[in-house]
Amino acid sequence: MQKGRLLIIDDEERLRNLLARILQLEGYEVVTAANGKEGVRKLQQESFHVVLSDVKLPDINGIELTEKIKTNWPSTEVIVLTAFGTINDGVKAIKSGAFDYITKGDDNERIIPLVSRAMDKSLLQQRVQELEGKLNNKFGFDRIMGKSAAITEVVKLAQKVALSDTTVLLLGETGTGKEVFAEAIHQASNRSAKSFVAVNCSAFTKELLESELFGHKAGAFTGATKDKKGLFEEANGGTIFLDEIGELDHELQAKLLRVLESQQFLKIGDTKPTSVNVRILAATNRNLQKESEENHFRSDLFYRLSVFQITLPALRERKKDIGLLAEYFMLYFAAKVNKQITSLSKTFIEKLEAYSWPGNIRELKNVIERAVILCDSNELDETLLPYEIQHISPLLPNQALSAFDLSSVEKLHIQRVLNHTHGNRAESARLLNIGIATLYRKLKEYGLE
């Protein structure tokens, strides 16, 4: 079984053939080249995981060749072969991106383990790229993971509205995947061949956001030395996604309303309107209806934005999906740090499902990344979880909760408050309006320590 593909570039035929034979016996597929030009040509024709290259080639310096390889084939690892007394060249090659260097004749025992490590790194980079590629290349709604009723219902709604040009307002807590949904709607629409442009309205000052969204004319303000296209123009024919729309300044709300009504706007410093054909998707975690009633958000803009509302479920409302998402993140991050982690323990999943996830999918992703970094085995277990999740006591499947049993109700209420405070017992005692000593006694009594 082939373990990977190698390219050896060296003008010394005997050494080149000797290295090729040694590495072929180790199970690698080996191709050779006598100079840099031939080596580059073979790299252009075929893919290689590792390149072994002499630092002194007849037509190119090995350091320059290393830079060229890493620029054009970044996942290919380069090992530089140096002659005695040219260690400095090896160090320079590493600074240029080489994996390592070895001295001809003196480091024969290092060749096989060094190639093995370089091969592992290259194969890992390839695996990470494949995972990222699968994620980035999934269009439409294939990218949205989950089988719970809560998520499948909103996917059905989004699929229906995707086929129209209707403005959509995505609602839900932070971290529920509103941008993922917005991109899925775009990819499933008849605008998918055009641009999808996303902008976070809370990330800019009012002045900068106006320039980013609508562009400006040269001389419109200090520093505006030339005309600038705004994001609405960049999205022409496609879709623009306005995240955190509730943060939009009142003046910009008026300009956005005009775009919704007429598909026209004025650039900063311009007197002629610019016309565009753009579908607008927006998102917020705020209650825009309430804010419009309190005059914090334009009611006319709210009604134009909310022609079709979709509220994304919080992660705690789709517990059946937690294990599925956790497994995906586990495999993804394990590949990135080159660890063979293949499973989640039963208790690990139970703890995840018992937690309230105020940060939703984004928080789950961070928790799994942390667990993978800490893990020293092939399984993630509950000891790798943050304190506030580790110390949650999930209700057992066969554990009855009586509506008439005061202790059962009290236990469940204390657990919920602990979840809300992320395990902060002093804050939990304050919210429960009991002393800290009383809380500790009840935690011991109910097995919640």
C-alpha cells in the first residue's frame, strides 16, 4: 500500500537513485528529477506530498526553489539536502518554508523518520483542506446540520422563500447560524451565480458604514481621493446580508428604506442616484417590533424588512442535534491538530445535552475545539469540558419528575439556575434568594455538587 508520493530533485544520479530506492522500500511512491526546471514541471503535472531537493542545483538555488514550491503548492512539504559545511543554506531554506534539512552522508539515519513526519504533516493539511472544502462547497441547505424537528421546520420555510426575491428577516439568538442560513437562501435562489455579500452593521461607525454600504465620490470627505464602490454595488444582481440590522443608525435606516422601495441610493458626495438590483436579507437578535414601537427603530423599515420572518431555534431547543454537531466539530478540529480522536463518551454527550448553551452553536464549537486540544486519547470525555458544563447533573431518562414532589421541583429549579449562571454558586444563591451555605447544603442533598 502506497504511503504517499515523493519527488526527489538532485543532479547527483547515484544519490538520487539511492534515495529513491530506500524510500520505495518504505512504501512511498517516488519520482525523480535531475534539476529544478524538471522538478517544477513534474510538480505542475502531478501532485506530491513531499519534495526532497538538493540546495545546490545546476539551474536554480534550492532556497529559491523552496519558496516557489511553497508559494504554488503550499500543502507540499520540502526537505532540503545540504552538503557538509552548508548548514546555513538549510537554515535559510527553513526560513523560506522548508519542513527541515538534512546533511548528505551524515544524516542518513534521519531520512526515513524525517520524511515520515513531513508526510504526516502534508497528509494532515490535505485532510483539513478537504474538510474545509466540503464545508465551503456545500451550497444551499446541505450545509445546515441537524435532524431535529426545530431545525427541519425552519429549513423548510427558508427553502420556500429562497425561490422568490422576497426580503427575509432572520431572527434568533447570537450564534444560531443566521449567516449560514442567509447564504443557504442565496445559494438556493436564482441569484446564486452572482455575489453574496455579508456585512455586520455593528462592526463600523455610522460614517464608515455609510461609505462601506453605499460608496462615495472622490472629494466627498477628507481622505476620499477616488471614487469607491459600496457593498450594494458589489452585490448587484446578487444578495446582500445585513447582520445586526438593529444597530443601524437612523439616517442609514432611511437610506436603506429607499433601497428597499426603489432599488436606488445616493453615494456620499454624489447628486445622481445609483440603481442596483439586490435582494436584501437581514438578521438581528433584538426584538425589532418592540424597538419600532418605542421609536428606536423605524417602523416603516421594520415592516419592509419583515415581509418574511424566520426565527432560528436556540441550540437548547434542538438537543437531538447537539451530538451530531459535536461529532462534526470533533473530527474537524482533530484533523487540524493531527490527533486521532474518533469518539465522544456517553457522559460527554449527556453533559452537552444538559447545558443551556447561551452562546449556541458558536459556543459549542469553541467548547469542542478546547476539548480536542486538551485530549490525550482517542475519545473526548467529560473531564475535558469547562467547569460549568462538567458539573451539570443531567436528569436520567428513567428518573421521574413529579409535579407534586416539592424536592423534585426544587432540584430542577436549582439546576436551571446553575445552568443560567454557568455554575457560579454565589450568583445562583443570590438569584434563588438563599444563603450560600443553604445552597451548598441543597447541592449535596440533591447530588448536584
